[in-house]
Amino acid sequence: MNKKLYNINDCKVIELGKYYRPNGNLTAVEGANNQIGFDIKRVYYIYDVPATSDRGGHAHKELMQLIVAVSGSFDVLVDDGKKFKTITLNRPNLGLLLPPGIWREIKNFSSGAVTLVLASAPYDEGDYVRSYAKFMDYRESIK
Ligand code: T46
């Protein structure tokens, strides 16, 4: 298959602009031709996660995402089938760029954590790889 095989070094934390004002701060994110590199087609957010619960546990075939801890903190484990690393998100002006073909698990949610996700495509269950064995097969298939 003729697809880019991303690895964990492509999972980058970027600093988003922050407008400081005496009455509070504001961060804005726009789509293509800026720092996130894709048009935003969907926004969703995850909240009220019990402290003992994890999210994720899958990879995407095509989807690009930017993950932001708009409130509280959590850890994102990213895994390319050979190496993994854990990134802590804890500031609303930091975003983790997650390319396709990367297994992710989100853990250690603080109380009140809100995970904001900007995505490059509408929801499509067919884009998910939801078992780790299938994820490894998928990585092999796109080499
Ligand atoms: C990801 C991590 C960070 C929808 O109907 N539309 C949507 O846009 C999404 C994201 C989910 N759903 C439904 C599908 C499931 O029935 O919501 C339910 C929970 O989804 P899921 O178990 O995939 O949630 P997470 O938190 O494990 O994963 C989500 C995203 O699905 C995934 O793309 O990268 O957040």
C-alpha cells in the first residue's frame, strides 16, 4: 500500500496561540494552512471520566486529530507497534497532533478533565482499528 507510515516521533505537542487579557485567556485553532495542518471537520469532547477509567485503545487508518486538555490533565500513550511513549497534557494551549496509524490510550484523567478533540473527518467506525493484534497487522499491510 502506498501510505505514509507514521511513527511516535510524528506525535508532536504543539503550542497553540494564547491571548492574555486581564479578563482571562483565549486560544483559537484554525484548520488547514496553519500549525495543525488539516481542515477541521469534527469536534468532540470527553468529560466526566471516572478517575479509574481509560479511553481510546484503538488506532485510525486515515484520521488526523489534535487533542487538547482544555481543563485538567490526562496522559496519552502513543504506540507505533515498535515504540511507545506517554505524553501528559495539562495546559489548554498545548495540543497533541496524532497522525493516523498510531495506537492511542488515554489514562490518568484528573478530576474535572475535559478532552477536546479536533478531527480531520466526520465520524466513521470503518476508520477504527480496535484490536491491538489487528493494529499490528494493519501496520504490516501499509509498509
Ligand atoms: C479517539 C479518542 C481520543 C460518535 O458517535 N461520534 C464521534 O465523533 C465519536 C468520537 C464517537 N462516537 C460514538 C462511538 C461510540 O459509541 O461514541 C461512543 C464512544 O466512542 P469511543 O469508544 O470511540 O470513545 P473513546 O474516548 O475511546 O475514543 C475517542 C474517539 O473515538 C477516538 O477517535 O482518538 O477519543
